[in-house]
Amino acid sequence: MSTQSDVQLADRLSRRRARMLPILGILFLAGQPLYFTNSNPASVPNQMKISAWLVWAVALLVALAFAGGRFHGAKVRALMEDESTLANRMRAYAAGFWAAAISAVGLYAVTLFDEVKGREAIHIILAFSVAVAVIRFGTLERRALKDG
């Protein structure tokens, strides 16, 4: 593969990543009420639903951490993982941390008035932290690509 086509491929993949991650984060967050509608957590359909949610959360985390052209070779990966992208990823991780901390504080306040089960608390904290991190990374990348 020539250098020019590597640059074009890296640019195309970076733009796709910047477009898709915020959309995936918003869809992930918008789907969360579906996981709290069933009152029988031991039912097989509910366990499948929770398993699918967990796979989706892990997939978003993997996309956030490794969406840098891993399957397109070292040259493309190096072009996609520049200093700006690494800085944006660190800022997204920080946003995810703050979302987790704020979610935990909010849940702590809720427990003063109502019981929150451990699995529900974990679900809420993980969902908000993953979604915020993915959305933040995508928006930072879009801004960087627009300015660059």
C-alpha cells in the first residue's frame, strides 16, 4: 500500500470514528430505560438482555481504547493515533471518570430516600461513564478534524 493511500485511509477511518462514536454513545444511553422495565431479573430473557448490554458496553470501551486502525496496519494506526487523538482520548477518559463519580454521588443521594440494588447502581454508573467518555471522544475528534 502506498503512503498516499495510507493517509487517505487513515483520514477516512478517523472521520468515520468521529461520526460514529457520539451516535453510538447516544444510542447506548437512550436504550438504558429498557433494562429497568422487567421486574424478574432471574428470567432468561432478562439475563440475555443484560448480557447484550454488557457486551455493548465492553464493545464501546474497546472502541474508545483501540479505535485507531488496529486492523489496517502500523502505518495507518500511527497516522490515526497522533498526539491530538491521544490527548482527546485522555480528556474523554477524564470525562468518563467524572460521569462515574457524579453518578455515584447521585445514587448515594437516592439511597437516602429509596433502595437501590447493587446491580442497578453498577449499571447506572457504568452506562453513564461509558456513554459520556465515548460521546466526549467523538465530539473532540470531530472538532479536531474540522479545525485541522
